[in-house]
Amino acid sequence: MTPNPPINLLPGPVPIHPTVREAFAAPPVSHRSETFQRDLRDLSRRLAQWVGAGEVALLLGSGTLANDAVAAQLSRRDDRGLILVNGEFGERLVDHGRRMGLDFSCLQKPWGETFEPADVETALDQGPEIGWLWAVHCETSTGVLHDVESLARVCRRRGIDLVLDCISSLGTVPLDLRGVHLATGSSGKGIASFPGLGLVFHHHGIEPSPSIPRYLDLGYLAAKGGLPFTTSTNLVYALRAALDRHQALGSWADGDGAPADGAAKVEGLMAFLRGELEGAGWRILAPTDVSSPAVVTLAPEPLSAPEMGEWLEARGLWLSYRSEYLVRRNLIQVCLMGEHHRGEIEALLARLEECRDVLGSPSA
Ligand SMILES: *Cc1c(COP(=O)(O)O)cnc(C)c1O
């Protein structure tokens, strides 16, 4: 039986709750109205408090824009940085840094592995004085989740500013950004709203800088009360509704509070899914103890990941397999961002077995 609507197991767009769709569908209002300005201020305060940050900037764009805004801030400094790379999104940070002309070195690990504090210490000991460290919290391409606390400890001890890409971790795991210099998020992944707002969390006051392109200048944005240009009031109200929902459920990520609407906690669902996948002999890229509860990456060789993805998609199961970096490595991912149910996982597991029988048979 093909589920209708399809079961969305993508890292974005993610399943959107009807209350969030309703908030988005209301007619736009003037972004200059007092009501909207107050609502935006309230939402910003809630978002910042939620993760222990001082402030948050909302940019009209996807997560990549938020990372560009961070790179622009780093370009104002004259110290060197270190970027950690163990997957696609770490590689993208390097690209952000190069395009912005930053001075940095890289610490590399193979895809699916994580960094031990000792690896980071060694890299910091070698290079010239390093002032900032930029890393991806959840490396979405593999599912590896970095231990932010241990990174923060190393940085704090050495007086290094820690900068994090939390785009796929925000809303899927508890996040504590106290002591984190700059961190990015987005509306369209773990918070489970529509894509289109990029978030940059910070603590320090940011001054405008004439050398940064206007749209990327977080200081300019702050000086204009967070609203220098036209924004999508629809996206802002949808994000607010998603945050309401997230907080009313006691968060589907942080393990306390009762699931509502039959939605189950992401950790429990992921443990069930991983256990069943392993039992059925699927190869999982990253071990459980270093993985996000919201992403599992399969290396289905000798099956073709794109063929599997298409076969499952035709049967109403949306997995992530089309990104270039997944195709190149023959990987396919199941993501649990937003609200999910055990029945969805059971449907997936049944189809995966069928898929292996069909695509794996010599006559296929
Ligand atoms: C998705 C993602 C991005 C890019 O975000 P877009 O919204 O696609 O621009 C950056 N970093 C991580 C870790 C991501 O998961």
C-alpha cells in the first residue's frame, strides 16, 4: 500500500504540521507595522533563550546564507582559524571561508568519523596562534554529531572563539550555545517549519562593517532592529508556530514531556530504526554513539542508492539520495526531523526488505 500523503524522511523540506501551514497561509502583513516588529522581537528572544544565546539574527534565505553571514563576520578579524572537516558540510565551511578570503587551516577526518578532543588539541598545538574554530555540529552528510561540550572546553581553555554550524542539529538535539561565539540554524530542518529563514545566534554586540556586503552585515541588521529590509512575514509567523509546537510537545527531541498526537520521541524511533536496520544486515555509515538521533546514513552496496531512492519514492517513501555528495558515494539517508510516528518507520522497514529483494535479485 502506498502511503498518501507520502512519508517524508528528508532532511528538508521536512513534514510541516497543519498549524504551521495555517500560520504561513495567512495574508502577509507590513513588516514595518508595530505589531509585526514586536512579534519579531518576541520570537527572536524566544529563539535565543531556547538555546542559551544572547541574540539571534533572522535572515531571509536558507542556512547557507547564515553561514555566509558568519564567514563575513570572521573576515573582519586578523587572526587565523581552524575548520574541522569530516563530511560534505565541513567541506562547505572551507568553501565559505575561501570565498570570504579567511586565513585558516583544516583538520580532516574521513567521512563517518568524528573528532576526539585530542585530535583538535594536536592541530591547535601545531599551527600558528589560532583565534577561532569553525565546525559543523551535526554533519548531515553522514549523521555524525560532534560533542559540542568537549569542543567548547578545548576552546575555552585556549581562549579560542568557537563557531558552529547547527543547521541540522537545531531542534533535533538539545542545544546549549552558552559560550559559543557564533552559531547558525535554519527554519526548514529540525524546527520543522518552511525553509527560507537563516538564523545566526550570538552573544556579543556586533558593530556594522562597511566592508561586508549589505545583506550579510549582521551589525547593520542589529543596528536596524533586526529588520533592515523586506522580510517574509509569512515565514516569520510559520517559524513562530513551529517553535510553539516544538515547545508545547516538550520538544520531540529532548526527551521530557509527553508525545502529543501520537508523535514519538526521535531518540526512541531512531533506536528502533537502527536496531532493525542492523538486524536486517544493512550497513550504517556512522556508529550510534557518535550519531545524531535524526539522521541515519546507509551504504547499501552492492545496491545502487539512487535506484533504491527512486524505487522507494515511487512507493510513497521519501528518503534523501539525490544530493550530489550522496550520489557520488552511493549513500542514502533516513532523517527524522519534525514529528514522526512508529508506523512510518515500520512501513519503511517493510519496503526496504522488498526493495532489496527486487533490486538485489540477479534478474533485476
Ligand atoms: C542543510 C545544511 C546546510 C545548508 O543549508 P541550506 O538551507 O540548504 O542552505 C548547511 N549545513 C548543514 C549542516 C546542513 O545540514
